[in-house]
Amino acid sequence: SVLAAVGGFFRSAFAETCPIFYIFVPYWMLILTALAVSPLTILLPQLLQGKLTWPKADDVPDEWIINGKRYNLKSFYENHPGGSFPLRSAKGSDCTGLVESYHVFIDRDVFAKMLARFEIKDAPPADPPVMVFSDPFYEDLKKVAREHFKGQGRAGHKMTWPHVGLCFLAWAAMWAMIWALLTRNAMWTIPFIGFCSWYLTGNVMHDASHNAFVTTPWVNRLFSHAAFPYGVNVAGWQIQHVMSHHIYTNDEDDVDLYHFDPLVTLEKGSGSTTINPFLHMLRLTYLLSSAIPHLSLVVPYGLLFGQIDPAHGHRMYDRVKAINHHRAELRWEILGETGALLAYFLICYSYHGFMKALCCQMSIYVVSSYLFSFFTQVSHLQEECFPDAKEKEKLSFAMRQVASSKDFAADSPFWGHISGGLNTQAIHHCFPGISAMHLRGMYPMFRQVCKKHGVNLKESPSLGDFVWGFVSFAN
């Protein structure tokens, strides 16, 4: 019977899972079943209705909008110090925020003259920026950055070699444990693989995706995949994190606010722990445990096919204004990474069989997902990190970054190292192109500049306050 088959399926899953992960087994089966049947229940009906979209690269205009002017940077691909990938990713969109936040070591007037030769002179003017990017506060912060790295050369603000060495050891250890898990059934490696994958995500992938790991573009591209096979889809991350979250943090255009919509609502005034604390905690326990599978499988799935999610009526990342341009430019990278991940799953299947491979991989994902969620999301998803609309209109870009972040243990070497510097999100968002390992050293001066300009820098007094602020905010 059907019930007997389902019961046997679950017994097999529990038999192959470490007891500490038993609570997650029903959730795994639910989300994986939904994903497996979605081609028939979602893709096929929308295909027949003509709702699926596959934007073409030829439809993306050769223009980049910067401070209200249109530029054609295609001829600059090979000469761009950050490589062609960042330019290609932003093609056809307003990339003012990216330009202003990544070019902090060059004088703005000099930079404007460099850009002038790429301006499309006969093009109609574009919409002006939605926020002020150059103000006394940000200019003072840039002075702090220049002074901090003065005399250290072009690579001074990238990751130091001792730190690179530690990251290499973590990568080697992760793959040694993956091999032990596959060939020797070493189940004890599961939490350590999960931790190493987070360590590589926070310290290597994150820096490399911001071109902050090293000065060589292709090396940054290569090492942005350092956490594979337990990291995010890097091309999807470029859209979600670099081009959406980092510029429009906690705004309507920040896609980080909608990953678990409608199950979790992330907006000011929607705290829910007083309604049913137990169910609220259970919901967070399950949803946060799948953050990495969501970003490595569900997100690329949605970006590749452009289907409408019946749960909330939106396409993947459709709050991003130029999403179809980004999808068209990055589709082969998204597809290639997804294919590589599926190939890795087949290798796991060949060693362990279906059920054991599934349970082992999902167990690792639980560990890496919780660490990822804690270090990347909690800092921003606090009630006080969502200023009122009228108040926010008065804030410049840099002030908004500080307003939308709450830092934790900014002076701690331990938390700075384990988090990849993401315990200091306020300063990181002002200087995404600086390796996060330098942020602790810059933080005292950062505090002083914030104080000088009357900018409210929020620092959590304790770990408990930091975590509870997020739990009480996520509705």
C-alpha cells in the first residue's frame, strides 16, 4: 500500500541518518518531493501557458548606467582591473552603487574623467540615482581606508598570505573528510565538513565574490567556488548578494528579504514571538536549516526557468529591476555550477546509494546552513535595522549601510575569524572590495567617523541580544 511504502521510505531515511538530525528528516522529504514534482506541477503548466521566460544575451543593451549617465564598457572588459565578470554581470543595469562602493582608492574626479571616454553621448539621460553616494561621511570613511593601507601596495587591502594559508588548510581538510565519508563511511566528519564549508564560504568565497581575495580577477573567480560542493551558486550569488543586497540593503529591492516568503515575513513591525513562540521557533529551525540548498539549487532553478512561484506569485529575484538582463548574461555560469553540483551528487550516490547519500548531504547542509544564516543574515534582520521611510530618504548610501546593520563583537579576533569578518557588516557594506579580515583593524577609526557625523553605529552588547533580536523580528 501507499502508507506502507511511505513508512518504509521513512524507516530507511532514519536508519541512514545520525540521530541528532532525525528532526529534519520529514522536512527534507517534504522539500525534496516538492522540488522533484515541480517540473510537472509548475514548469509544464506554465510552459503551456507561455509564462516561462528565457531572456537572450542579445537582448541585453550594451550599456551601464552610472550616476544618471549611460556608458558602453564592453571595450573595457579586458582592461578592467576587476576582470570582465563584474562588468558583464551588471550589463544593462544601473550600477552606480557598485561603482561607488568598489572604487574607494581612486579620486572621484579622476575616475569620472576615465569614464568619460566610454559615455554614450547621444543616449537619452537615465534616471538619477535613488540615493546620494558621495557625502562628507563617506568621503571621510574613504580617507580612513586610504590611510589604513597607505604604503602597502596595490594588494594591501586583499587577503594576507598567512590567512590564505589557513584557508587552504581548511579546504584540504574538507576534501579529506569528504573522501573519508565517501570511502570509509566516516559519519563523524559530517559536522566538520559543514563547518569547513562555512569557513570557506565566509573567508574565501565571500571575499572572492567581492574581488577582495586577491588582485588577479581569474583567481578571484576560481576561489569564489572554494566552498563547493556545500556552498552557494556563485553566479546566483552575484545577482542576489553583490548587485541586490549590497546596494539596496533592507530596501524593497533587497532580495534577501524574500527567500522564505510567505512563510517568513521580514519587515518592520511584524515580530511574531508573542503569537506562538513554539511554532515560530520550529519554523525558523526548519527554514534556516535549508538556506544553502535553497541558494545552491532552488535559486538557480528559478533563475534558469523564470517560473512563477505559486506560493507568492513572484519569479525568482524579480524585485531586481534588470533581472532578465542578469539572467541572460549569467545563465551559462548558473547552469554550469548547477550541473557540477548534480554530478557531485551522482558520485555520492555511486558510493553510498540513494538514501544514505541523500541523508549525509542534507545533514552537512544543516550545519553549513545554520552557520551561514547566523553570520550573514542576523546582523541585518533586526527591527532597529529598518529605519522609517521618511528617515531613510535623508540618508546617504553609506549612512544607509550603517543604519541597516547591527554588529557583534567587532573587536574580537575569534568572532572576526570564524565569521569571515561578517560580525562587522556595517563597515563591510561601506567597503565590500576590502578583504573582511582587515575590518577589525579599521573598526576603531570607523567608530570615530560615525561619531563625528552623528551616524548611529549599532553594536550588540551580547550574543544573546544579537540572536534574540533576529528571532523576535522574523515573523
